[in-house]
Amino acid sequence: MIDFKIFPFFNTLPSREIEKLKKLCRFKKYTSGTIIMREKEALNELIFVVEGQLTVTKTHREHKNTLFSLDPGDTYGEVEILNGTPALATLIGYQEFQVMYMPKDVFLRFIGLYPGFAKESRDIYTRRAFQLLEEGLSKTQSGKVITFFNVKGGAGKSVIAANAAVMLARYWKKKVVLLDMNLAFGDQGILLGLPQDKHIHKLVDERPPLKLSHIENQLTTHSSGLKVLLSPPLPELAETIKPLLVEQIVEILRANYDFVIIDTHNQLSDLELKILEISDMIMLMMTMELTFIKNTKLLLDLLQRLKIPRDKVKVVLNRAFKSMGLEPAKVEKSLRYAISHFIPSEGNIVVPSVNKGAPFVLSKSSENTDILMAMKKLCATLTGEEFEKGTWNMFSLLKEVFGLN
């Protein structure tokens, strides 16, 4: 039985309409690698992801880019149906997945009858129209703000954020800045082996308006080319950093860098809520511990109540290994979210790199390892590029890590 509650659309409809939908909509399961929609094909149904994960890709100047991914609870087709165009992108799944199709006339009828349904449709249209209609490749387009977050320490959030930022700067040659927004107890200076004479607190007394030059004067450069804005040197200085200042810093950097990577504190103060609001993507870190799963579910439910779009949030399972006692599929069902990325447990590689203040993605010991491949896949997703699926992909790793057939 399909759990209709995972779709925000259906929470706006009366129960009688949902019962009718079960008869009007069609459901279909697909195998990994199936393309269910190609660019320029006729699109006469709204697509709902029930199980699994799909990627949305678009070709521009003979180059294929991944615009975003779709997890359970996400939909696709609002932009095309409301604009009367054929499909503007290609949809493909890389694991077994199930899709529900709603007829276009039913979708349009609901928009006309139910204001809540119309608002959900309008919100999704607003978020996606630029990427799909303008191809998302304008030279003047702002950089992406990617936030790594969780509400419980021990998920490896800061380590993965640091290594992802370094990899984007070194191997993808992107202009990247990393912000350590764990203002009281930030670790990025230690993780990256950086001097800590420059930091965000020195921007507090800058005379307005805040300028890019002011911010860049307090950025520390890593050997990879990554720029880093470190947290204050003393915990008591954290309270002097206001959310408004952080928002100004992010927006200025967004306009001048390809990526703004943010490492956050494990809490939900006004600062973290503001960061989540202005982020383009939230990488929600977790491990397979029961307490992490419980807290992650509570957080995902909260984000939905706060109207943070589902497609902005990606669940990242760190330190994945075989004998954990919990099955990923059951965890995904509990969370009502797909696990978008799996980072395998490689303590013999990660722990020494942390102690040395040297990112493991630059270490010779990580060459040809599963953890390096997982990080490459994560960064390829962030850049909108297609990872080389002919040699490795997330789901083959998952089968190996969990001993699945």
C-alpha cells in the first residue's frame, strides 16, 4: 500500500479525493538504469517517486548535466504541464524504483479546486523553472550553497564537508569557499592544518556595507586552492556573530564563488535555521545508529513543517559497513527519504588524516579505495556532472558494503 502522506501535495486534499486517486493513478516498478522520460517527449502525467531514486538530467551544447535528484515523496512534471511543453529533461533511476503517474487533467483540476494543492505546485514551479527552462547554465548564475548538517555529533559531518570542499577545489578546479559555522567549537582549522590568525570574528566590526574584499581578507587558503573562513578562536566570541552577518557573507560569496560549503553546529538556533533557509542543498549526515536514525527522522519531519523543500535535502549515510544490524531499505522507509549517498567506513584512512590535518582525498593511501570513489560520486552530484557509471556507482558499492545480492 502506498503511503500518500510522504507527498506534501496529498496532505492538502480531502480524504475522498485521495481514495479516488488510488483508482485514477497508475503505478509502475522499474529496474535500475531505466529511463522513464526523455527530453522532448510528450509529458501528459505528473510523476511521483514512491520508492528508489531518480536523477534529472538535461543536455546543453552536447553536454549532459544532472540538475537534481528525486527521492521518495518528490514529484516531477509541474513545469512542463503548467507551461504546456514536452519534457524538458531526462529521468533515469539507478536502483529499483517505483513511480506513480497522475493524469494531467486531474492535476490541473486539483490546482483549480484546492488552494493548498495550488500553492505546493506553485512553490515547486518557482524552484525548478529556471533550471529547466533556462537550462541552469547561465554564466551569471550564482554559485551553489551546500550545507552539511545534523543534530547529533559523531556523524563525521565536518570531515566529509572538508574533504568534499577540497575535492571540488583540487580535482574539479572549482572556485570554492568553506565556512566553519560551528562558531564556538569549529574544527576546520585542525582538519585542514590551517593557521588560525584569520577568522569570521574580525568581520564583526567592519563598517557597513560589507564588501567582498573585507571577507576575502579573512579567508585562509589551503594548498588545494580552497578558501576557508574559520570560526572565532575563543568560544565566547561565538555569540557576537549574528545571523544577519552570516547571511550577508553567504550572499556575497555566493555571487563570487562556484560553491559555498558550510559546516554547521549540531543544533537548531536562529543561525542554523537561517543557513538552512538560504542553502541550495542540505547534506543531512547520519550513521546507522538507532539514535541517529531517530533524530534524523525528527529533523526531516521538522524541515517539512518549516516548508523546506524535500528536494533540497539529501540524506548521507556515513561510515557504512556490512554488520550494522539495520537494513538501509527499512531505514529509508522509516525516514520516508532515500539515502542519497553512502560513505563507507575506512577508519584506517580517515583517522590518520584527521590527526595529521591532511584531507584523506589527497592522501596516497586513499587511491582506488571505496571511500574515495564515494566522495567522487558525491562531488560529481554537486557539480551536476554524470559520474562514470560504467566502472562504479553508489548502488554497486551498497551491494558490496551490505552483502546484498
